[in-house]
Amino acid sequence: MGLLLKEGIDINLIKSAFLAFSLIGFLIIVINKFPIFKHKLPNYTLQLAGLIGNTSFLGIPIAIALLPSSTINFTIGFDLGTTLFAWIFGPFFLIEKKFQNKDILNIKGLINALINSPASRGIIGVLFAYLFQINDILGNYLWIPARIVIAFAIIVVGSRIGSITNQKDNFFELNEEIKFSIFLKLFILPFLIFLISKVLNFNFYQSFAVILQAGTPTAISTILMAEAYGVNQKIASKILFTTTLFSIVTIPLLTIFMHALN
């Protein structure tokens, strides 16, 4: 909310949010429609882990460090799109047995998930600030704590990964399905975003902003949902751990790649 008030809601934020939300939805449909992809990613935990990135806790801090402030709305928009998709549809996808007995989605449940999403709450707060014309004042007050929260978000990631490593699992024993989910998250998704940004004629920094977000490691929300619904927790933990570890290399490689093309 602090970041949004500081930079303002504009068409760039909407475009970026729509891009993230629609692409993730499209890829989920494609994966489940075609057996060749469904065989590689047979459950929704693998699919969500391969498509939902840690844009809030890592993506935004990295973007602030690497990119000019003029691209912050592209970064926030992508975060909003992925966050909304994760918390709207993630719980439904992970409760597959309940899903099988329903012909249509639970509209009331979808609305509740939308309202309770952290991203949508931030947007609602911003809209109220604009409605009461306190956006400038509130934006100035929230800007500093917003930056502090973003800095501490990286500590949250480290703490979460630290708790995962205490589990008695070998996180480097990866089957083919987990490997494909990792490859999808760190390589395929950023490449698809790169192609789309070219089609949409984004400039260098706009493209860099969305590609960087697409290349973030798996979101912590995937393991939180897996634990909440008792579905494939070990798979979610392994993908979260390995993508975060590998991103130490892949994100700098993405940065080098983008500057080489500039």
C-alpha cells in the first residue's frame, strides 16, 4: 500500500498485473489440457511452484536495488497479479477431491479469497486513500515503513528456508517432476515473459522489471498452502528451497542477459 501510494496507480501497474495473472492462468490450462505437460507436472503443487514466484519478499527488493524507480509500478503490478492468482485459485486447486464433486466454482469462496488477498487489500486501502484525498499524506507516512518491511521480508525468506532445512529430508534428491517444476520457474517462465514483452513493445527497463519478477524463486505462499491443506508439503518445500538457492545464480544471469541485449 505504501509503495502504491508513493508511485500511484497507473496503466503500467494494470498492464503488468494483467500480464502476470493471465499468463499464469493460461499456462495452468495448457499444462492440464495436454498430456505431455500434465505428465511432467501431474499435480497442482508442482504447477503452482513452477509459476508463482516470490515477488513480494524477494522480487520487489531486488527490483528496487537494480531498477530505476520509474519501473516500480511494473514490479508491483506483477506482484499483484501473481499474488491474486495464488490466493484466489491456489486453495481450490489444492483441494482436488472437493473440486471433483463440483461442476462450477464456488463463487462465494472466490470472492472471499479475493477480498482476503494481501494484494487486493493493498489496492482497496489505496482506493480509500484516493477517495478521501489523503493519498499524498498517507503515502509519505507509509513510504519509510514500507521500505523497512521490504528489507525485513528478505529475513523472512531466510528464516523460512532455515526452518525447512531442519526437516529430515535430502533436498537435493529431486525426481524428474520436481526438476521440471524448477526449470519452469527459473528459466521457461522468464523466457516466455521476455517474448511477450517484445510483442507488447516494452522498453528495456519495463521488460527487465517483469522478467526479473518472473525469474524469482518459488513463493513462500505455495508451501503455506500445501501445509494448510496437507497436500504435497515435501514437494513444495524442496522446490522452494532449491529455487531460492539456485536463484543466487540465475537472477544475476538474467541481469547479464538483459544488459547484453540492451
